[in-house]
Amino acid sequence: MQKHPLAIGIICGIIATVLVAVATLLTIAYTGAYNVAASDQHADAVRWTLDTAVHRSVERRSENIELPETFTDELVAEGAGHYAKTCVYCHGAPGQDPTDWSRAMRPEPPHLTEAAAEWSAEEIYWIVDKGIKMSGMPAFGTHHGPEEIAGLTAFVSQLPGLSPEKYRALTGAVAEDAVTPRVRQRAASGRSPPRQPTREQENLCLISVSD
């Protein structure tokens, strides 16, 4: 049998590269070399890898989700109510900053008034339903039905470009009830007021959504 030195060299090089990569990963894992503290920002390479993996994974798994071409006003309003009760504390809203403590999470929860534009409605539905591992984003589908998830999807899809006035009109008393005196004082001074949740609401933001 004729030997092909070049092909053998390529195969050996690939195997050696894989072994070195595995050894490097094991070394990092077992020596504790990687700083897992949330107070430490991810390295650029890690951030890119995680972000790319999330986008590709969601894109692939949301392909078979079927949603109506347009959402009714009633469904959007229902989703706005759910959003104002819990999601806003991590993700913010039009004219409303996320809470300070949510900014210390890694990865930092995206401000959906801007970030929602990066996802299709089907992808948003999948994220709300299934959650994202190791991100603090819960899987709402374990506690909520398809209609509730569709409502959140309908509202989040409309967040980019939604005015603060329209947001307050959609959420009504739900948003007002969550505003503390300190937040009102910040608003009166012209500063963008972060929402300050109760301890129970903080837990709901990180674990699940509850009506």
C-alpha cells in the first residue's frame, strides 16, 4: 500500500492540535486559572464564543416555532403586564433603567429596548420558553402556558422604538405600583429611575415569573 507522507502529517497535526486543546482546557478547569467572579468581565474571546454559541443555538432550535404574522393589541398588553411585574428589573424598559444589582450579573442581562431588535419573534419565544443556561435567564415554559409566553413575545418584539409614554400606558398601575419613593425622587430630579424590586421580586427575576 502506497504511503502518503503529506496526508499522514496533516492527520497527525490535527490529532496533536486536538490533544493540546483538550489538555489546555483540563488545565484551566482543574487549576482554577479562570476567574469565575461576576465582578470580573469576560475576556473578549470568551464573550464572543458564548455570544456566538447562544445566537446559533437559538436560531437553530427556533426554526419550527409558528407564530401569527401580527400580534393583537390584547396580547401585547397582556405581555406588557407580565414584563412590568418581573422582567423589567433585569432588562429595563423605555425610559427605565434596569436595577443596579442586575448590572453586576455576568453575562449582563441585555437592555431589551435595544437588544430585542437582534432577535426574531420566533427566537424571542424560544428564549422565553426555554431560557438560557448559565445566564440567569429562566425557562418560563416550566411555569407558564403558550399564551402567556406568546404575550411576552408580542410585547418584547415591540420594545425597540416603544416610547416611555406608550410603555406606561400599556403597563398602567403595574408599573406605578413598583415605583418606590426613592425612585420617584430620582425621576423628579431628571435622572432615569431604575426599578427597585422587593426581595421576592428579585428572586422571581432570577428564577421564574409569577403572576
